[in-house]
Amino acid sequence: MSLLLVTILPSILIVGFIVSADKFKEPTSAIIKVFSYGILITIPAFFINTYLGNFFSTFGINENIISSFLTAAPVEEGLKFIILFFVVYNMKEFNEPIDGMVYGVTVSLGFATLENFYYVYALADHFETKSIYLAILRSFSAIPAHGLFGAFMGYYFMKHSYIAKKNNLDLAIFIPFLLHGFYNYLVTINFLLTLIFLIIFWIIILRLFNELRKSQIKKKREFEKKI
């Protein structure tokens, strides 16, 4: 039971923090819906990552480069973006800027939850460690990392939806891709450096989130029209 809690609780806590910080809180049904979509996209992600990993390995490309920039980062962030663009954008609950970050984090951590379950329960022997230790390690690394990627994706997706088209839609994909790629690469080199990387970018995104909250506090009603 404790292993299951350590496996799924970090994602739920981060989503809960983001949702509770929203002045006009999103309906629980909408959060569960988007979180569930995040869980579902782990299935195609697994097969696409496996196929691309095998494909690129035939060219003799460095395994770290493959797992960082050629498979996980573009595939997983691309699938999360699809949910934001085709599902969240059309939801009536997505009706103000801060919602972009709320739903970005939610879909990303839905993905991270099932991925974490797979790592902890199926791959612990591969990493030559106990499942509980792997779960604790990932609760301070992979889980907050996915939350970070989703927050940045949601931030630029919000800017595209409510502030200016420009290149924000491109940034909603490109920035999470870069962050994800560099995270995956760093985690294979130096875990301490990886934590520093996460802390720096979490500070940046929390400042951006706080700016949106300050603007939101002044509002008397939730609705804003998309551009």
C-alpha cells in the first residue's frame, strides 16, 4: 500500500496544488477528464517510443541522444499537446488564461502517473533497485519534471489562446520538448545537476504562474474570450 501511495501521490499532490491555487477552480470532472486523457496517451507513447528507439539505434546514434531528444521528448510532449489543442481548447471550462497552466500540468501528470506505475512495478529490477526506492527517487525527479513540462506547455498555449497568436503555439511544443530532452540527458549524467535544473525552471514557472494569479485576483468573473 505504501508503494502504491509513493507511486501515485506525488502527481496528485502537484495537480492539487495547481488546482487549489486557481481563484476560479476548475470542476473536478474536468480535471479528472484531462488527467485521464494524460493516462491514456501513455499507451501510444510506449509503442511509438519503442519503434523510434529501435529505428534510430540502427544508425548508430548515441543511446542517450535517442532516449532524450529523438523519442521521449518529441513523442510524449507531442501527445500532451494534442490533448491541449484538440480537447482542452474546446472545453467550456477552458475560459481564462490561468486554465492553460492548470490543464497543462494536469494532462502531463496524468501521463506521469501511469508511466511511474510502469517504472516502479515493472522496471525496478532493470535498474537494480527496490521498487520503493525507485518510487521515492522518481517522486523528486521524473514526476516534478513532467509537471514542469506541462506547466510551460500550458503557459504558452494560454498565450496563444488569450494574448497573441504570434509564435506561442510553436513555443508550446518547442519549450517542453527542449526541457524534456535536456532533463532526460542530464539524468543519465548527474542526478544532482538534474535536481538543480528542475529547481531553476520550477522557480521560473512558479513566478509566471504567480503573475497570472495576481491578475486573476483582480477579476470579478472568470470568463475571457479566446482570440
